[in-house]
Amino acid sequence: PPLRTTPVSRGSLHDSPAAETPMPQSTALITYIGVVCLSAAACYGTLALIAVVVWQRRARHERVRPLPPVSVLKPLCGAEPWLYHNLRSFCHQDFGDYQLVFGVSDHNDAALEAVRRLRAEFPALPIEVVTDSRQHGSMAATARLAI
């Protein structure tokens, strides 16, 4: 009868029975960590959603206080390039109740033409002009606004 021989293992990891099946402990640990992370993310998302809903409900119920009326003060001296367009931007304020007060030192100031155009274009907006040739302080620009 022929002799049967069996191969001899030389210590390879592929020949051991443990290498053929994954280690159940490491798979369970990775699954556990994944479930914990997923649960934490779901809890965070739920709490964030609750916070948004609560914040929106409070914002709806709070009374909106009207903004106090203001005066925008702008000293002028002479007609400069783009003056009308720059002053026109004051008329497009997204604010409640406001008025524009322009100050000049001479009632013949060239800048007043731009103010006249603004008054014609925005008749509902209170636009005032203060004319005073006296020097009321050390800064000429702000002295034009002294009343």
C-alpha cells in the first residue's frame, strides 16, 4: 500500500484554524462603538431640532418693539462727483422712522441742488436743510449741523 504523507506546517498564519474565522470579540467591539457613535449623533440631531423649534416659538411670541425715530445728520459743502447718488442711498434705509438733516454754511451752496432732487424724488421722507454760516466749533463739517 502506498504511504500517505501529510504536509508539515511551517508556522504560517494561514494554516492555523483561527485565521480562517474572524475574531468574534473584535467584531463585537467595533459594532458596539459604531452603535454608540450613531446613537450619540442621533441624540445630538434630535436635541438640535428641539432647540430650533423652541427658539422659533419664542421668537414668534415675543413682542417686536418698534425702533426709535432717528435723525441722519449730513454736512454738505459744494457739489462733488456722485453726490446725488451718494445722498440718495440715505433715502433707501431699511429703518423705521427717520429723517435726513443736511447742513450747509451758505444757502447758495451747490450741494443743495442734490437735496432738491432728493426732496422731489422722495416727498414722503422728511428731509430738512440747516443753513448757518457761523462757525460753531473747531470742525467745519460738524459746525454746519449746529442748530
